[in-house]
Amino acid sequence: MSETKQDLSHGAVDLLLSILDAPSMTISAVAMDRYHAKAGAELLAAGALHPDGFEPVAVTCADHDDAVVSVVWDEDQRRHGYFSPAVGMVGVEDRALCRFRLQPSWLLGWLAGELGFSGLTRPAELVTDRLWDIGDVWLGDRKSDRRQTAIYFARRVGEPGAMMRARVALQSRAGRPPGVILASSPVGVVDGLGDAAMPSLMPLTRCAKAGVPAFTLDLATIRTAAHGMKSSRPRSPVQVDAGFRTVRVGEREFRFGGDKQRQVIEYLYGAWDRGDGRVSTGLMFSDLDFPEITRLRDLFNKHPDWKDLIGAVRGACWLKCDELLAAGGASPAAGQTSRVHVSIRRRLAR
């Protein structure tokens, strides 16, 4: 399987994942044309969908209720159609009866291209129609950060018995480098399914870069999921990934997608790590070359819990790592307790 990166829009990938989580990986032409016309056309042009027979149903357009009706052959009109009490027989174009199926080989090739595999890959099917081993790829922006990473792909992970079958199949891959299982299922289904005995399980949507028009996998997020976080201090209760996309404070984990959000997190983490405490918000924006009109709440307005991690008052801001740890979210590691208490006393004294 030869890999070349093929760009898809976020809408096309949303439809792709929806089809992947359908039992038969199929979608009818009428459903695609009526509800996903642009995304469906994109997947057809990319070669993701192939014709897979016909469905003798249509969506009625004559009675204004969008009901699904059975289609029959109309001898008089010499075409397929359905009966409407309002207007009689209504013809249906043959194209509307088509069914399309997602090609797993195309999907695995597209993923390999997104992940930066070069040359040929030969994905192995570990569980029929459910779990594939795509292969190993080196991930990391800098040479010193690069790690060999095993990549798996799974669909319908929430169905009964899916994870048990995956665990059994992955036993045959013992000895592989640390890896990640990319899943087609949504976040609400995937969260809580993985365990320590398996590679990290991540919904594909959680690996997407924010703020870019085409769907693009964030390879730093995948690398962190496979190989863990980093910290400037051994056994520190505060950890960040290489791109500041994830911050873990004790038991709390915060994820950030936008480039400007991550720049702010990196800046504030540096201040916290040096023991500087609060920093001037205006000075931070100046150092980061942000426009003067930038406001912190506007940068993070779509993040549900950013205020739990970032404090902001009277023109100053800081990471609330010490507050979170002192509140009991997790016990600070050895060597951290005194620094936490000193930092808190400094703030109270201001």
C-alpha cells in the first residue's frame, strides 16, 4: 500500500467516521445527497467510497414529511418510484437508490499518509473488519524527541466484546514499541474503555489539529498518548507534552488545541516552573507578538475549563498548578510540597 497525503475537510472526516461506525460501513446515496452532499462528494472524489449495490427505499419529497418509503418498479414510467397519496406515482432516479461502501484499504492508506509513513505499508488485520495494525512510525518534531510508535486503528470499539477481542489480538504484538489505537468512535464512547495493558486508545477526532481548514492529525498529541508526558523535574505532579497541547496537574488533565492557546500555556508554564508566580498579561502578549487588543478570555472562550488552570485578575495571569495541588486534586511529589506552600504564601502576602 503506497501512501500519499490526501487532504480532506473536517466535514468529510466527520462523515467518514460516521460511516466507519455503521455496522456495514455503508451509506445510501439518498442519505448522502440529502444530508451530506458536499462531504459525500469529497469522499467519492477521493476514492474512499465505492458502489455497493442498491437500496429499494427513498425519501419522499411529495408529502412534505421526509418519510422513508419503499420503492417499486413502475411499468408505466419504466423506472423505479413510490406511491404518494397526494400526487400518485413519483419517479426516483436510479442514482438515488445506490449504496456506497467505505473501502478499508483506502482508509488505512489515508491514515498512513496522515501519519507520515513513507514508502509501502502492509497493514495487518488483527480482528476481522474491526482492528488493524498499520505499522511503526517515528514521531517527534526534534531528533532528540523522536520515538518509534506503533499505530493501530479500530472501529466500533463500543460494541459488546470489542475490547476483549482487541486485547486478545494485541497479545500477538508483544514486544512492539509503545503505541496508540486510533478509534473511529466518538469521544463519549471511547473514554474509559482502554486499560494499562493495551496501547493508549484515542478517538481520531481528539487527534485533529485546531484552526486549520483541512483535517490534519496532530502527531505530537499521538506521540504523547503513546510515550507519555514530560516534566522538567523528576516525579513532578505537573506534566506537559512536547507541544503544550496537554497539561496534567495531579489527577486533572487539560487539553488545548489552538496555536495561540498553546503559546500562552508554554509561557505561563515557564513562569510557574521558574517560580515567578503571576506575570503581566500585557507583557506576555507583547513577548508573544500578539495584537494589543488580545484578551485572555477571547483566546480561551471555547475551552470549557480553562479558568480551572489559568488564573487572571487585575492585569496579571498565572497557572493555578499550586492551587489545584493544594486543594487536594493530587499529592505533590517529593520535593514539591514546600515549593507549593511557599508559592501560596507569596500570593497571600500580595
